[in-house]
Amino acid sequence: MELLAPVGSKEAFVSAIRAGANALYVGMPGFNARMSASSLSVYDLSVMLAFAKEKGVKVYIALNTLIKHEEIAEVVKSIARIEPLMPDGFIVQDLGVASIIKNYFPQINMHASTQMAVHNSMGVDFLAGHGFKRVVLARELSFSELKLIAKNSTVELEVFVHGALCFCISGQCLFSSFIGGLSANRGRCTQPCRRLWKSGTQTGYLFSPKDLELASYIGKLKEIGISSLKIEGRMRSSEYVYKTVKAYRILIDAPKSGFEDALKEAKSILLEDTAREKTTCLFSGRDTNIFAPKDAQCMGNLIGKINNISQNGLEIKVDSEKCLINAGDRLRVANPQKDTTIAFSVKEFTQDGLRYTFEFRDTAEFSVGNPVYKTIDVMCDQKDLEKEINGLYASYAQKNTGGKIKDSEISQKYTSLISNVWKENKAAIAETAKEQTLWVRFANLEWFDILPAANKNLKHAFYLTKENLHGCEKIPGKFLSNITFELPPFIAQRDIPVFKEKIDALVALGVTSWVLNNVSHFGFFKVSECTLSAGQFLYTWNAYTAAFLSTVGVKNITASWEDDFLNIRKMCAPGLGKNTVVYIYGHAPIVRSRMLEKENIGQEVISSYNASQEMESKTIVELLPIYESGLALLIPKKPISFLNAQRKLIECGINNFGVDLTYIAPNKKFLDELFNAYKTQENMPDTMRFNIKRGVM
């Protein structure tokens, strides 16, 4: 069993190897899910890979983000520069990038990122059939689900065992993107779930889960054949990496008869992890205390408070001699009133007894009396890290004259993957401008009583959930022959049989048009029998993803809720516009979580988060909680609307638009107003625009 450690810095790299990691994962420069981690260059990777190979340690490159169309050339260039260094694998989210690697870099082993939201055996099977050697499973799975998935898997499986948890299901979070255009799917999450929120009379850290710790269950994961145990933490310190790797190394190496003794030793080491409190999440049954809404968490050990503030510095008074501060420690100061925290590493300071004075730039954010925490104690056996790192780089430079990675000419052959797939021509775009089709998506059967019959310009898309799955027989027969059914982004392993039974029954009745929102959904269909489309959560951010999907039977793609106009235009440039649907009205599910039960969901959630610097609107963010298919969803109270962007989208060759009524109660008057706004290309009142105009990073 492999122990896989996070590397976000040179120090973490050395620390992980010292502590006994079998493998390391490090972000691809410029394209990875932790873009705010310490920047490691391709040259840094070359040094690390060379040293790791000497030590028999594997290195995986995390290319685990969605890629905009115009970024593909730069991504290919980066892959081509890193491939000669012989990494042991690339961790990939974007299906378009995966298709390029498979076709033009076949020697690279591909691992499917947890950002692909693989949460059942059908997802694993699909990826296994398309060149992936390993799948990183979603973090929200229970042991029984992992066991079922592992039973017949033909590829390696990797699971997270320690570190931060996301409130949202892996790879399906639009929260950060919705608030400020910084997409978690592109490595720029601003962690709004870690902020203060208000629900009714309750104010607290309502969506901030504790950290995962599965130390007690390593033996069970061994038994079911999990290949790799992953520690989260590329944003964390080298001390954290060293301690967690050391603890899990003890557990993996322990014989079954000595596991309890090993667990005691490992737990004593993990107690020094001063991050958030720990949870097993859903692994061994639902942890009812997964949230601690009154605690900001991840603060560390309280050691004192701010005693004085000057223009460029802080004076901190610690509580006792047990709380003394040393160079190399990491401190966090907090202002609970402002919901503000700043962490920093201790370098230089002056000391007077229990009082310490530091240089500190952001003094305006804090007040005398604010608490101070120690998040990391400097470790004696880590003090020579800098010396070892310098030695590594000097040795590498000596062996590799010049000490630089040369740029190489990158073949443009990969562009053949999208050439002539859609055969764009000016006549087709001119035809698009004349006539459009509106897709109306809904989940409430009562909409059938209000909606006009489908025709060439109006299509019905019925969104299946566990709640309405068994009501499909009530759909009037006249609708069935001309309706599209859409599957939800998350179908748990135990729910596969009930969905499969209903899908098979509908196909037998002549339903041939389906929208898929996860790679696992392909397992439900025979392509020859059905017309398949990719939904908003089977992310298509570039024409290469669309081209790959076309090879597995997908005829049309749907632009993501969080995508922006410039990227949609560039993606459609090869002629994809006529096969693209853009939803221009609706309540986007910005969070889909498995952590909250139905009884824990209130009536309305209102943010106390200060969004004025990040939102186009100066108003407080208001979110509505919804319970759907066993999951808690957060949707914006104000619908998203860019009905007035139709003309610009038509110029891109797009002639399929959508309005989403899934979270709107059936109402004839409202429907008439919406249809009129669509025809006149005017926005509905009291709405938001999301990223279409402001852009997404």
C-alpha cells in the first residue's frame, strides 16, 4: 500500500521523504488545484524528480483543474517540458487534457483526480476504459461504498485519509466562483465555506467541516485493496507533512497483530497536528458532529493575545512559559469580530519576558486583546532542511550543466483532435442567427400542466431526482416521445440499481434523449440506442473535451454555469456553437453536499460574509437551502439571468438556449413573463449575472 504525501514547497518535499512517503504529489506550475500554494517551477520539479528517483520515491504531477480553451497550448507545452523528467503520473481533471495525453503522450500514466467526482463503480469503469491507471475517489464515501467499488475495480484506487474536507462534493463546487469569479475547479478557491454565515437566529461557521482522520481504519482499507492512501495538505507546512506522513507510515507498516500499539503511537504524533478538530466524515457512518459552527477552527493552540499595536508591528503577550515562541514557529492572529485571520512564520523578533514584538504589515485588521495561536512548533530534526535543499540543488546543477530546462518546439499535431469535428461554415452560423431553440429544464411534474407542447423551437428537459424518479409514469404519454431526461451529478453506489431500472424502463418506452452530468452516467446507456448530451457538471471548458465526448457518443454539450462569455466564444470557434446549449436563466446549484441531513437544513441562509470587494452586487449574498436526492444544495435566492446576452452568443454560432425551472414552483404568470423576456432578450428583474460578463479565473 502506497503512502502519498502532499508537496507544496521544497521543504515539504524533503520532509515527506524523510518521514517515509512512498510517493509525492506536486502541482503543475500554473495549472493545479492549489494555485495559492508556494510556486514550484519546472526546474524545481526536475530537481525533485531526480532526487526522488534516487530514493525510490514516486512523484505525481497534479494537473487537476479545468482548462479554458485558450490555455490548451500552454498546458501542452508544460506537459512536453515535464514529460522528459519521467514523472510517475499526471493527476488530471479535464477530459480534454486527458485525451491529449492519451493520444500524444501515451507513455504518461494518467490518474483521475478527485475533482472528477468519481463516487461509484460505473465512474471507475468508464475511466478504466479510457486510459486511466488510477482513480482518486471522492472524499465523501463510506467504507461500505469503497468496498463495493474496490471489489471489481480493474484500476488502482486512491483515497484521502487525512486533511481538510470540502463542504461540497469534490469537483462540484461553484461557491467561490459564484461569490467572486475565482473558481475552485480552477484551483482558486477562496473558501467561502470557512466564513461566517447566518441562518435564522444562528450565526456561525455553518459550512466549515472538521478535518478528516482515518488513522483507525488503515487496516480495513488494506483489506479491501485500496492502492494508495493520500494525505491532503499542499497548502500546509513542512512540519505538518512530516508529522502526518510519519504517523501513517507507522500504521501502514504495522502488522495486524501490532496495529493497536501502532495506532497509539501514531495518534500521539497526530495530536500535534494543530489544524481543525478531526472527523471520520461518512466513512464509518455519519458523524453527527462533523461541524463545529461556533469555532473558527484551524486556529492552532491558543498561546496569548495582542498586547500592543504600533504602525508596523505587533506586541504579543503569551500566557505562560509553556507558550514561548521560537524562530521557525508559525503563528496565527485572529479578529473574531471581523472574521479575519492572518498566519505568518516567525523569523525575527524582540523578547521581553513573556512579551514578543514582531514586524507586521496588516495591523489595521486587528485590535488589542485579539487572540494569538501557534499553529506549528519548529521541529529540531527539521532545522537543517535549508542546508539539505541547497545541497540538492547544488548537486543537480553539477550533474546537469547549465541548470536550466530548455524550451522545446511543441508539435501542434494535437489540434487534429478538434479539426473538422464540427465542420463550421458561415452558412450554418447565418442559419443559427435566424432561429433558436429554447430548452426548459424542470423537475416538478406540475410544470407539464402549464408548459406548451414541445416543438422544434421548444424542448422539455426533465431533471430526474430520487424524489421524482418513481413519478415518471405520471408523465403524459404525448410528452414522452419528445422529451429529454437529465441525470443528477451524484448517484450513490447504492442508488445505481434503482436509477438503472427506471432508465431502462424509459428507454423501452421510447425515450432516447438523455443529458449526463458525470462520467459514471455512460454506464447506463448503449450509445446506439440513445442521443446523449453533456450537462453542466460534465464540464466542457474547451473544444478538446467536447471532441473527446463526441467519441463516446455525446452529440451536444452544455456550457457550465460558471463559465464566461470569452471562453464560450473561443471554445465555439472551431464550429462547436451549433452543438452547445447555454442556460441563460435559473437558480444554479452552487453547492451540493452530502454532509448535512434534511433536518439540519433551515429555511434561509444569509451570509454575513463581506462580499463587497468580490461581488458585482453590493448586497449580502443570500442562499436558499434545498434537499435533493439525499443531498443538501445551496442555490442563490436571486436567479441568474443573462437573457440579454443572446445576440452575442448567437454570433458565436450558438442557437440552443436554456432556462432552468428546477427550483421554481410552477406558475403560469411567471412562465409567460419569462418567455416574453426570452423573446425580447431582456433580463428579468432582481437577478444576478454570475460570471458571464465579469469573467472567471
